[in-house]
Amino acid sequence: MNTTTLRKLSYFLSLFLVVALISCGGKKKEDEEEAGEDKGAATTGTVATVDMANGATITGTVKLDGKAPENKVIKMEADPVCKAAHTAPAMEDHWLVGGAGEVANTFVYIKDGLGGKTYAAPGDAITLNQQGCQYQPHVFGVMVGQKIKIQNSDQTLHNIHAHGDKNEQFNEGQPAGSPAKERTMDKVEVMVPIKCDVHGWMNCYAGVLNHPFFAVTGKDGKFELKGVPPGDYTVTAWHETLDGKGESVDMKVTVAAKESKTADFTLKPQ
Ligand SMILES: [Cu+2]
């Protein structure tokens, strides 16, 4: 082989290598894109199920640091039916605090860390009752698409007005004796205030999530989140007295499969 032939061979070999490298690079990129699509489908396009057998449990108590502000008596004279429904004076229910500072009606939920997973709503409805011209429950969680069954147990007219920012508002009268209404909310929103336009003191809150890892503390201040997938989370405690003040209390919690972790929250009286 003479020098010219060698040069030509070397040129074609280089060209071949460049083409081969480009092809490999392109293939790698395609593979990455496909993997990305698959990952996306796994985290955002599919509906996850709760694995109770392998999931972790996060439990805790919400306590108040300080003395609870006193609830005021609700003046129900404007509607004799409401007043007659109470043998003792009806009290506001902004603060339900136990002897050791346990705070009820705190909405505790996973705010971040589920990687965009969504979960199917349960078939069972959440019942929101209007009784004695107060809402029962005062704070509740509901999943996106889950039915909220709204009952009027009072012999008077109520008007349910949901003041969501992201969810469509609804504003409907419900006369005494009328059947329960069923409504759903279709956007994640913590919290949606619900009020009665007839009785100005009536208010409650719905926490709307696309996953089931939420709870409302009872009178013992306790909550439990079960079946939580292993991961790093922001768990948040919301209380109505913090609402509108730009605050809720966040806590970082990491859980492994089947692990039990404690996350105790302390609220400051507002
Ligand atoms: Cu009312």
C-alpha cells in the first residue's frame, strides 16, 4: 500500500468511527428518553395503590405550647331552631385542647415526597353533617373525586358555601328535611373553607388530597398515617388558627418499609 492509499483508508476509518459514535450516542439518548417516559408514566400517569403490608406508619401527637385561647359562646338567638338544639350554650370549636395540651382538629398530611403519585379515591363517601347549626366534623380530609355527603339534620335552612381557591365554589341552600347532597372536589387544596351563609358562625374545613396519607387529630391530639411508601417526606400539621397567617408546621420524616416513626408537632397559640 502506498501513502495515498493509507491516507484514504485512515480517512474512511475515522469517518466510520465518527458515524458509529454518533449512532451510539443517538441510541443512548433515545434509550434515556424512553426510560424518562417510563419513569414519568410510573409517577404521574398511573394510579398507585397503598401497600399496607410493606408501608410505614407515621404517628404522633399535636400539642399546644401555651394556654389555649378560650372559645366564645355562639349567640344563636337569630335562629330559635339552632338555639333550641342546645341544652348548654353552644361553643365555638376553634380550639379543642385537652388537659395536657393535646390539640384536636389538626389536619396532618404528607405535603411533599410522594413524587407525583396519585391514588384512587375510596368508594365510601365522607359525611358532613349540619347538626345544632354546627358542622360535624369541623375539620376533615377527603380525596380528589371522593364523594362528600352533606346532610342537614336541623329543622332549619342551611346554605353550604365552599370557598375553594382551586376547586370550583359551590353555594347551595339545603332546607330542613331535604335529602343529602353529594359533591366532590377535583383539585388538591389544603384547605377549602366551608361556611353557611345563613348562620355566620358556621364554618368547617376540607383538606383535599390526591393521596390517602392524611389524618385529623382527635381529642387525644393523636394522628396516624398508615401504608406510607418508603421515602423522604414533608409531613405538615395544619390548624385553623394558623390559616391565613402563612403558616403551618412542617417536619421532615424519612421512613423505610414497615418502619414506624413518630412525628410530634407543637403549635403556638395564635
Ligand atoms: Cu346554617
